[in-house]
Amino acid sequence: MVRVKWHQNALDQLKDIQSYIAKTSPFQARRVVRLIREATRRLEKQPEIGAVVTDWAVRRRIRKVLREIHVFSYRIIYCVQEDNVHIVAVIHAARRLTVEMMGE
């Protein structure tokens, strides 16, 4: 079983998502964050479950295989390295992924 590690920028993005949703529904904000965290914990047992990220501009600059899973309309971007899953970004699916979003 692998360990899930959150990068700081992904944690910051998750906080921003919670703050944005909480403006209209604090309950839904907590629910979305809880479901995102639960989805990342499932990666401990099945780290390869996510689809490979196909954003060409990002793949060209990042020399790692990035994967993604979805919770509602949010993309959880991660990479698997040895015995670790690194959560590098959590973004709305309508947004285009950039290298800067991953703190690279």
C-alpha cells in the first residue's frame, strides 16, 4: 500500500474550493472537501486507477506521468512515485491545467 502525500499548493487549492462553496452552503463545502479527501485515500490501495492527464502543455514540461480522478466537477491531479502518491493539484474541471497550478 502506498502513502498519499499532499503538496502545499494542492492543500491551498482545496481550502480555496471550500471557501468558495461555503459562501452559499457551508454544509456542501464540508461535504465536497470530505469526498475529495476520501477519494484520495482510495488511491492508497489503487494508485493507478486515475486516467492519465492529457493536457499537452503540462505533459511537455513535466517529466512525470500525471493521473487524475474526479469528484463532482473537480480534478484531483496526482503522480505515483515509488511508494507514494503525490497530490499536486485540485482544480475545477472547467479550468485548463497549467504547470503553475502544480507549484512547478
